[in-house]
Amino acid sequence: MVEIREEFIEQAKKLSRGAEVLPGGIEELAVKLQHAKDTNTPLRVKLGMDPTRPDLHLGHTVVMRKLREFQKLGHQVVLIVGGATAMVGDPSGKSETRPSLTKEQVEENAKSYFEQMSKVVDVEKAEVVNNADWLHKMSFTDLLKLAAQMTVAQMMTRDDFAKRYAEGRPISVHEFFYPLMQAYDSVVIDADIELGGTDQRFNTLLGRQIQEAYGKKYPQMVILLPLIEGTDGLVKMSKTYPEHCISLTDSAKDMFGKLMSIPDTLILKYFTLLTDVSDSELKDIETKLKDQSVNPRDLKMQLAHLITEEYHGKEGADKAQQEFINVVSNKGIPEDIPEVKTENGKLLLDLLCELNFVPSRSEGKRLILGGGVKIDGEKITDITYTLNFENSVILQAGKRKFAKLVRNV
């Protein structure tokens, strides 16, 4: 039995914060960390990315922050661009077959990914590879050997496949190859650790199984990170729901404002997964959230400043916080709102769409009916409302979007 030194138990505990470590938990991870140090062989930490969209949000940074922790401990991060797997599409959690991407789409999205990822991970020190370099070169015999490592029954234990099959929804044969392809990536790059979201449990553990089939004596461990909800507190953060998504490309003002709009139930989770506050600070925050005399808004303000500062610097976070206090707390209006020339008789709903204050007409109708649109401080709840003013008015949509409307005569 290997005696595990305390420093590696502490490292494993820190790396495991907010995560699920499989199969052997903190103790097995500590053994891996200790062996890597004693043999001077940094662990190879894998993250596979299928760049299906060109931008990243705070949900993506949960796993990226864990990569950064491994980097700080001197381990080798291996970023796998899914040049081949993205052309299949990850079926995890999907109710239908995903559309495939072209080689050009993958390359363009990947470029944007790395630019944004560099805000969290030292991409320059990471090993960046593209799984198209080996998967596209596999012979039919190689493919059959890989496919032979898994049964149809095993594949159908995946919840998404089982549900689709039970509902009579189609499952394309090529979708079965996605988890096998990404698992084979672990063989090629010789991964010791693979990171992923909790929705990647099947895929990442399969990587361990395929490594064993190809002769790796000590197959990879898996660290699974929770998926965080968007600002509505209900749906997983996703660009599919832009109104609830906090993007890394958001301005400091928008990032801060969106973070202040999360429900109180997400405060502790966001602190845990999106900041570097210590465990003792987390316990203090948890205690305060249970204290009726503490206003959760104060903790949310601290959270919003911490996260905004990480991506926009202290000056950007300070300015965003002050503007939020002015606009929301003091019922004020931002100093730098845009001036828009328009004419009387224009449908308010049309103007909201033209200004990109809403992502769609249906969202605009919902915002108006919900009392989220004001003109000179007065709520407008009629979706057929047309503009009628003398010289200028202030239009407000939601809590953070303003425009000074100037009559165009």
C-alpha cells in the first residue's frame, strides 16, 4: 500500500472541489499526483472540445478553471480540437441527431475558442492537437477494432440513446461512433486525467475502458464538473438561451448586470465553481446565506465584482459596479447611453428588434407584456404601442438596456 503524503492529499482535495472524481476519488487522485512528482512525469490532463459554436460563456470556464489549477501544479494540459468528432456531433443529452460541421466551421470556431480560453488557461503552454490528424487516417480495419471494444447493449445504457429509442426517435449509426472516437483520443494522447461536464460521464469513462483495451496499465481518471444554470436559475447556461447566458465576450457592464440578476439559490454554486475564494470563505458565505439579517444582494455584489474583475480588470469591474448601483439601486440612467433618431408612429416592438434590445419579436412581446419596457420611466405593456413624443425620451428595456430616442423631423 502506497503511503500518500499530506501535500498530495491537499492537492487532490483542492482539485476535487465542486467535482466528482472517478473511479477512486480523492485518494486515487492523490496517488497519481504523488507518483507524477516522484517520477518527474507531469500528468497529461485532457480536455476535448468540439467547437460547435464560436463563443464561450461562464459555464465553459468551470472546467477551464480546473485545467488552470493543474497547470499551476506543473502538469501538462492537452487540448483536443474535435476536427473529426465535431463533424459527427456529440449526441450527449440530445433528443435528435445533431447537424455536422464542416472542416472550415470547425477551424474558425476553434480559433475563437482559443482566443477566449486564453483568458483562463495558459494556452501557450498547453499541447494543442486536432483529432482529425489521427481519426481521419484510421483504416477500416482500425475502425472495426475500435468498434469491437463496445457492445450495442452498453451503448444503449446511455440515457439519451435509450430515451430516443423508446420514443421511436431515429438514432443514426454514426452517432454510436462519437463516444468511441473521443475515447480513442485518450489512447492517442496517453491521457492520465480527463476533464468534462457531468453530461460527459459515459464518454469520459469509456475513454478509460478503451485505454485498457489498448494496453494502458494505469488508465485515466475522470473529473466531472457540474453544469451551471443560466441567470434564470433553471436551464443550463447555453447560447441557445442568450437572455440567460453570460458570455466571455460580454462587456463589463453586461457581465456585472447579468451576474446581479441570478437567483439567490445560485450564489454559493457560482462562488464555488467560478471563483478562487478559499474553502473557509465559502463556509462563511454559506453561513451568511442562512442568516436572515444578511442581504444576499451584498454577497451577489461581491460575486459579480470578483468574476467581472477576472475578465475585465479591476477598473472595469469598479466602473460596472458603480453604474449598476446608479442605474438599479438609485433608479438612475447610465451616462453613456446611445442616442437614436426615430420617428413617431413607429411600433415600439419593431424598435426593440432594430436596436437588438431583444433577440426576437416573441421575446420583445414577452418583455413588453411583462412590464419590462419603459419610456421615461413609465411601463409600456401594450405590444401594439407606437411612438408618440415631442423631442426626446428615454427608452429602457429590461434592467440594463437604455437608449435616448430623439425625434427625427
